[in-house]
Amino acid sequence: MRAIVRAALAFIMLLILPLGILLNIPDVTDRGGLPNDAAWTLRLLLGILILRFLSRYVRKRVTQPLRDSHVSRDIVSLDRDLAYELQREAGFDPVSRQQAALFIMALRTPAKVRQRIVEKYVPGQRNLSNTVSVEIQVPRIFLTRRREPDPAGPPDESFPFPMVISPKSIMYDSLEVFDEDGARLSTLSYREYLTMIAGVLRYLLTGAYGGRMPEDEKLLEHVKSVEADALEQVFMRRDDRRLSLPEVQALDERTQQVVMKLLRLKGVDDRHRRQLELAADLVRILAKRYAIVAPLKISTNGRALVTYKRLIVPTVTDADDQPADGRARTSKEYLRHLLGARPVEVHVALENAGICHSYHLSVQGPEGLYLAKQAITPDPPAGPDNRTSGVHQPNDRYEFAPHYRFRSRRGQSYAHFYGRHFPFVSDPKAVPRLQFSFYEVPPGSDFQASIAAASAAFLIGLIGFVLAHSSLDQFGRITLASDAPVLLLAFPGVAASWLGVDKAGARLFDSSLSARLSLVITVVVSVAASALYIINASNVEPGVFDGKLNAGVSLLGVRGSWWAGLTALAVVNTLCMAYRWLYRSWRYAYLAQRNT
């Protein structure tokens, strides 16, 4: 019954009330109807009711269901029994000395293993395709040991390389990994990854006690309890983006307690205490991050190349349009989404610049665009040389100022960035970001919008001029011999639609907001001029649409007030778009003709 009543009320609000606003309510001079002020007051009240109803309807039927569809699932903690099971698997399937040592090195001091990282971004329809190539060089000391047989592993073992070290809860879409021959590699599953971490931790603990676990049962039980606590910190699920600062601090404090338990284990000789420090670093890093591990075959010279691809869904908004609080949207952003204009900016975080010797990044712009602006914010600070010190435990004795450079802008459609000596930044919000702006190669959509606006301004001014100097009949009306002006006035609107308003681009970057807005103004002005001409040319009694400017005043020979207003709007639209088109054409020509 309630549903029927609500449906009836909705029908009344959506049908009867708008009709009440559109009805011509007579004033006091027409058959004793309502006074004119009361009629407009009634219209205003009906309009307020409709707006109120539409606001509630959109909030309940559209906005709220869409927001509720993004459900944030609670992070379920794994049972401690998993830690005990991982301990048993670590005893049955141990990792070798080389595997553990190389994995720890690639995790703690990644720049010692990663020589060069090359990233490439290619925009698609609604995403960015990211390709990352990592050149690996295993230190010579491991190559020397590799010639000796290792009883803990097979002679031709693979190297578990932590290809990606990402904060927990971050997902990688369409991840594909390839070796240097282009063959696809399979990454470790989540269970295999945890088993491998358990094996590395067991190797470090046994190494701290001289190669085997302690024989004292009480000490052994304590060591295994600390080991279980450490594994629990590794597979603990967390999302710092959804947690408050006190919650994050509580988790970090819990991790630090486990780290201190590892460092304070008894019965460890001073010569082997380094193993406990490595185990503490392992827990400290993997408590907040997770690694995507790919088993690699290392050649005899210690070099390897691994490439991975993924898809990134960027935020379709300009940084200048997004407020500092990150919540409210500006009117410019809403207008861009409404008109289908995509931003022409790419923001890339330099997450991999601090974990390698040299870093290259390229962004390939879409066809028909050129690189107009490029910048890095904030400027990367000086930091430790991550070739010789751990990025998670920096050594202040080796500080280098980061060196970087951009490929000079020459009107090309791509950007190239190179850098080295970048420090590792643990806070994702403080990571330096690159900003690239791509503009259309002239003439582009600005030229199309300028042509449409100019044609509308010319035709509207011409017809307004003709009407101002036409002869009048005996009733004081303009005599027109043809209806051709109606078709002429409709031409700019059709041209504007044909030149891009009806084309929703399939690219991530498409057109500019100014061109789309100018085309919309051209359509509106053309339609309004056509309607005004029909009113002037009909037998309707002279009224508000027959207004004239003051005697002796005209705009380009146009004397009608409405025609002068439409002409002025069309001319301003043309001048603005022509200025943008000429300025951007000059800027592109200047960049393309540079010799350096």
C-alpha cells in the first residue's frame, strides 16, 4: 500500500506540478484571474516543490545506492594455526643459502641487485598500461659461492626475486611477468609466498645458532614461539589507508615488540647476531608490505632481466582541480565530466626510482597530442646512497644529491625522465611525482570550435543587420521574402555537433574543455537565433522580443536588443577560441622548431 501511495505522489510531482508551472496563469486583466504577482508566486512555490522532490529522489534512488555499492569489507585476521603450519613446512622444505641471502639482499638493499629500471606508460581507453623492465646483477661473491655445491638445495636452483614490494592491500591488475627471452613466468601464489618467507626466516634463525636450532627444549620452545609471532606479523592483513593514526601506531608498536623479541633471543653467539638483525629487518619490512615473487634463473655472469606489465586506472581529474582535502569536487571537474572532455595530464609516482642504480621512465602520449609541460613535485631530497646502505635502515655517511633530467620538449608525443641517487621514501604520500601535460597538435579541436563560433557570429550579425535595415509593412512589422535565414542560422549548430560535440572519444585523453564548452555555446546561440528569427518573422503581436536599442546606438549595425545580445555573445565566443587556437599554435611551433 505504501508503495502505491509513493508511486502516486511521484506521478503527481513529476507530471502535474511541471504542468502547473508551464500553464499560462491569467493576470487580473484577463477574466478576473489571479493577480500577476500571485501567479508568479505560485509558480515559484511549485518550482521549489519540484526541486525539493527531485533532490530527494536523486539522493535516494541514484546517489545513495551508488555510494552503498562500494562496500569496504572488513580485514579478517588469519588464525595463528597458520603460523604453526608454516613452521612445519619450513622444516620439510628448506630454502638454500643462496636463495635466502639473495632474497634478503633484494628486499633490504634493492639497489645492490637492481641495476636499471625502465618504466613505460601507454594510455588506453580508460587505463594506463605500465611496463617495467628490471635489470638484475647478482654480486660476484654469490657467483663464487655458486660454483660450490649447496647441500641444502638442487644444483640448478632458481632465485626467488621480490619483483614488487608494495604496501599491503594494494592490488595489481592484469599482472604478467616475462623473462629476458619473452617467456611468461609464473609468480608464487600467496601460500607459496608465505612458505618461502617461513623458509627464509627459519634459515636465518638456524644460522644464528650455528646452523641448527638450539638443543635445549625450553630455549627451542621460546625460539619457535618468537618465530610464530614473526610469521604472524608477516601474514597479518592491514590497510593503512582505512585505519586511523592511533590504529596504525598500535600495529607498528606490535611489530616493533616482535622485532625486539627476535633481537633479544638468548644463546646466540656475537658472530652470528647478524642473522637476527636480518630476520628483524625481514619482519619489519613485510609487516607493512608484501612482495610479488618470481623465481628467476640467474646466468653464469649473474645478470638477468625480468619484465612485468600491469594496468593502472588513473583518477580522471586534474591536480589543479582537486581541492587539498581531496573530498569536494570543483565546478570545473563536474563540467568536464558533463561535456566528456578528458584531462590531458599524467601523474606518475616515482616508487621505483629509489630502489635501483639508474631509473628511466617514459610516457607515450596518444596520437595527435604533444608534450607541453613536465615537472617533478616535490623536489627529491638528498639521501643515503642506496647502493651501499639499506633503504629501510639508511646510513647517513653516504649522502648524494639526486640527479635527474627530462628529455627536451620538441613537439614530440612522448616524455622521457632519467634519474639516479634517489633516496627510498617509505611514506607513499611523500614519494616524488612526475606531472606530464599533453596538448592537441594544432589545429585540433580548438580550431574546429573557432570555425564553428566564427560562422555563428557572422550569420547572426548578418541577419541582425538585415532585420535592422529592412522595410516595415503598414502594421509596423518586418517584411521578409525568404525563410533561408532559418536554415543559415541552424548551420553553425549542426557544424558544431558534427565537429565534435556528439563524439565521445574512446581515449583516456580527448579534446579540451574550452573547445567542448565553445561548441556548446555555439549550438545554444544558433538555436536561440533561429527561434528569435521565427518569432520576428511571424504574425505574433509585437512584444518583449521586439526590443530596440536606444536611438543612434547599434552593435555592428544591429539595432535589435536581442539580436545585439546574441551577436555579442557569439563574437566573444569566437575571440576567446581564436585566441586559444593562435596561442597554442604558436607554442607548438616554438617547441617544434627548437634547435636545442
